[in-house]
Amino acid sequence: MTKRKKMSSNDRISTMGRRLYQLREIEGLTIEELSEQLDVSPRMIYNYETGSNALSIEVIVKMYERKVFKDRTLEELIDIFIIQIYK
């Protein structure tokens, strides 16, 4: 049985944001470029990355469909942004 991490929802949202920032940096995208690809405002990307807002499953699916992080499958993105954080 896997033991769950004791994280508050704010910690989880912050972790999600840090992971988005890291992937964006690896891909060499600016906040503006990522916001254009996802059809959200640059402010929303900033809010995701700083942990002010959580990524929704719809945004994660959009990342996959639009190949924002080219080499990542939908399963990998869900693992990165949800499963690893909520285990």
C-alpha cells in the first residue's frame, strides 16, 4: 500500500505550478507563447505557475492535444500534474 503524502491543497497547487514552469522552460516557451497555445491569458499562466490557480484536467488535455510539450503523452502529463502530486 502506498502512503499518501501529507500535503495541503495549496502545496499541491504550488507543486503543479512549479512543474508547469519547469516544462515550459525545458520547451523554451515564454509565458506569452504558452498562453497563446492554450488560449488563455498570460496572467492565467502566471497564476498557474505561482500556485494561485490549479490546472484543470481540461487544460492538461489541451496541452496534449496541441502538442505543447511535444514528447509527452496524455498519460505522462496526467502523471506529472496530478498522480505524482496526489499520491
